[in-house]
Amino acid sequence: MRTIAKTLGLLLCSTVVISCKQEVQQQIPPIPVVTGTSSTADVPVYRTYPGKTEAVRTMGINARVEGIMERIHFTQGGLVEPNQTLYSIQDQPFRANLEAAVADLGAAIADVEYCRSQLQRNKKLVDEGAVSREYYDELETKLAKAQANVEVAKSKVVQAELSVEWCNVVMPEVPEQNMYRVGRTFFDEGSLVGPGLNAQLANVIQISPIRAIFDPAGSEWPEYLKQSRGGQNPLMVEVTIPTDPNYSRTGQVNFVDNIVDSDTSTVEMWALIENEDLSLMPGQFVSIKVRLKVLEDAVIIPATCVQSSASEKFVWTMKDGQTPVHTTITLGPDFGDHVVVTTGLEAGATIITEGGSKYRPGLQVQVVSADEMKQMNQKPAGAAGKATGS
């Protein structure tokens, strides 16, 4: 009899506990949730690396003649163009040398004419025997020397002309479609400059396009080679700045080193980035995302609706539009504020996008709009409690 009574007592207690749980669940109001629908998109797949920018071209602006710097023609730190005059060196001494060289050339030409006339006058006399053959040979030698002196004088004129020309220090002839920026000047007006220690006057860099350098693992190169179809299709990259989440520029890989670094097991790559707004500078640290492929019609959901447990990722899907169902998923790459779902979910599924973290199995939910959810979240805790109690 005691055993039967004990068993009946346990059954009664269990019934009371279950009844109490049901009453508690019935007293908990429905959990407000916002729902959405999984969709599809073509999602590019990237691999991200730290990188650093570098000027594609760096040029030293040098003085090729010695003299006093007369004038600076550029704004320090500003943009400059091919063949633009950057500095002027006093050219009076060089113009005087040019005039002297031109005069020497005239004298040398006159000497040639004299020697030629002497040779012509004595040719008939040689034939008649009035002068010796040796004397005539001397006249021919003088003419040859005079002609050589003309060539020497011409070269001195050319050198003098170059010296006058070099008094204007200009930008080199470089592709005009690119953009170039000059740094500070190393010498001010009135300074003595020239070949030697005072030769370099400034530096000019190509600022656009600019180069971004990064170092993928050597083991990743076969994947890149496959994606580029043996180098026929350039690898596309996206460059971002860690300090500015809104900054983004695209470019393409234009150089791959021919060896894997034995110390780091990486291979150096360069990407060419247009920089017309001058937002990038050489030596700047950037993030470089290399596009590997595109996932066509990939299933995507808002990243905020993904829940995590110790062993899985999951979302709450709505069964018949009323009951949340625990759905395990496998995630792929991020896509803005969305994420790719590779397995576990199809396009068009109704999912809980807000409020899912508060839901527990057995509770009821109430589907509300995003605006209604925002208003609920803005209510003070006390007001929310009173509203629930009523």
C-alpha cells in the first residue's frame, strides 16, 4: 500500500509541475520578431592581405650645370607636368661661352676656306713643276686639319648650347596621361647648385596610377593562376584604407615576382590603382582584396540574424508563418551586411531577422514590422514592463 501511495504522490506532483509550466508559458507574452526572406545575389569571393602603396616612378630632378639658382617655378608639394620648367639657373656665363664657341666655329670655317683656296691655286703649279709635291702635300694636310677643327668647333657650339638649355631644369619626358607630384625643394633661390653634392634639387613621383604591394603565400599562387587563366585575365583587386571604411578603389594585378621568398614563403605582387583624387600616397598601409571568383545566385541573408551555439550556426525559420524552427546552416563569405549561406537554406525562405536571440522553443512569437520593433526597443524598461503587465 505504501508503494502505491508513493507512486500516486509522484504522479500528482509531476502533473502539478507540468501544469505550472504550461501556466507560466501561457503568461509569457509573445516575443516580437521581424521577419525577412532569404534572397540570391552574385557574390564575389575575395582574399584579403595587408599591403603598402609605392610610387610607380620616382625621379630625381638634378642640376646638370653649375651656377646660381635664379628662380623656382613650381609649388612645393604640387602637381607638375612633363617638360614643365621647374628651376632656372643664371645663364649669362653660358651664353657668353656659346657666343665664343660660335665665333671659334666661324674662324675654323674661314681657315678651311683659306686652306682650300691655297690648295686649288697650287694644284696647277704642282702639275707644271713650279712647286714641289711635298709642299702640295703640306697644303692638303693643313686643309684636313682645318676641316677637323671645324668639327671640334661645332661640338663646342653644341656643348655650349646644351649648357644654356640645361640652365632651365625641366621635368623629364614621361607619359602625359599619368599624374606627377613634386616634393620640397632642396635648395632655395640664390643657392649655388651643380653637378656633385649639390646636383639633386628635388624629387618627383608618379602619384597616379599608384602601386599597391602585397605578399600572398606561395601556396596560393596556383589558385590565382587558375583564376587568371594562365595570366590571360588580370586579377582584379579592391584597395581599402583601415582608417576609412567608406574608401574603396579598384585595380588589377600587373606584376607577379618570379620566385617565392624562401624566408617568408610568400610571392610579391603589385596592383595598379588609379589615384586621380590623390587620396593615396606612397608608403601608406592599405588592405588589398583579391577577387578569386564569383558565386552566382548565392543564397544570402542578413548577417545579424545568424545565431551561434557551441557547435553550429543557425537561424530561426518560420513554419507556416507562425512557428520558429531551428535551422542549421553553413556560412560562406560576407557580402556587405549580408552573408552567404552555402548549405541548410534555400532562397525564398522566411527567417527571423530581428528578435530571434530572445526566442526559446515553446514560446510564441508575434511578427511586427521593423519600425514597430524600433519603437519597442526605444521604450524605457519600466514602460515596457507596464505595457507587458497590462
